[in-house]
Amino acid sequence: MSGKECGESEGAPGAGAVTVSDIQELMRRKEEIEEQIKANYDVLESQKGIGMNEPLVDSEDYPRSDVDLYQVRTARHNIICLQNDHKAVMKQVEEALHQLHARDKEKQARDMAEAQNEAMSCRPDLSLGKSPCPLQAFAKVNSISPGSPASLAGLQVDDEIVEFGSVNAQNFQSLQNVGSVVQHSEGKPLNVTVIRRGERQQLRLVPTRWAGKGLLGCNIIPWQR
């Protein structure tokens, strides 16, 4: 136990500062504790298979002479302490995962709000006589897999993508924007607007796991102006 008192465990990452590396470190600690528990059980096994509860005195209440009592007592003590440590680390892992997921959810909500605000700023204000922002493509479909969600939605090769869920030409930065929307919309319909042979087409695409790779079954490339 490296001199550590029973029940003492390493602290969890500070609230609001959890990272993936923090969780990886907690998982490493968990595995280390499990290995130590196994090592101490192996010590008990080496002492005639004695477990955690077998008596250490004989029928006449004398200390048993067929086992190393010091090793047995030490291993039992270590196991109890390590099991407490394991329970504490598992609680820290659960709390850290909760914090990380909550932060990701907040970021997703902020991204969606920003996208909606940008979309609203681009809508026509008829009372002021303003015209809508011109439709601009930010990506293009260059391949479609037969039977894929993209194919079933009606997407076609060379479709110029104007809107993909909350992503449009105003907030598009890279294909990771589209990938993020797809990952967070599995099983949910997405509004996709394309320009096909000069005409605007409105499609409903549902990212779904299918027989092929990914959730769409199509390849999208950034629009080259």
C-alpha cells in the first residue's frame, strides 16, 4: 500500500476542469488498484488457499502454524483498503464523465444558438424592404453509396449543399461542422437544402447506422469557388 492509510485515495479533478486526460488517468488508477487487489488475493491463495474470512486459529484457539499469519493479515488489510480505494475511484470516474458530458452538451447548445442567430440575421425583413441573403453553397456531394441514408433521402452526386441542419455558408468552417451535426443527430431528421441543376431542393436526411460506413453513406467535399 506504499504506506498509504486505509480509505485514503487520490483526489478527483477539480470541478469544471475535467478533461479526457483526467478520465484516462483515473482509469489508469482504477486498473492499477485492480492489479494490486489481484496480487494480494494471490498471496492468500499461496497460503493454502485461505480467503478473507477463514479463521487464523486452530481448533484449540492457538495461532495456526501452517500459514504465514503476518502475510495473511497484511494481504487481507490491503484488500479491504484497496477495495475502498476502488469504490472511490469509480465514483470519481462517474462524476468526471458526468462533468465532461454536461460541458459538451452546453457547448453543443451554444453552437446551435449561434447558428440560429446567424440564420435569423440572414432572413428577409420585409418591413424594412430587405431581401434575403443570396443562397451560397459551401459543400458538394461527390459520391453516394446505393441504399445509404443519403441515397434514401434523395441526395445526388454534384448536389451543391446550401444548408445542412444548422450549418450554412455563413458559419461553415470545415467539414467537421457537418460531422458534428451528423453525430449529434443520429436517428433524427435533418433539413438539407441543395442546389441541383440551378434549382433549390429541400430534403430530409436521417443519419442512421446502416450496412456501410458512417451514418450517411455519402462523401462531401468543400465547395471550391
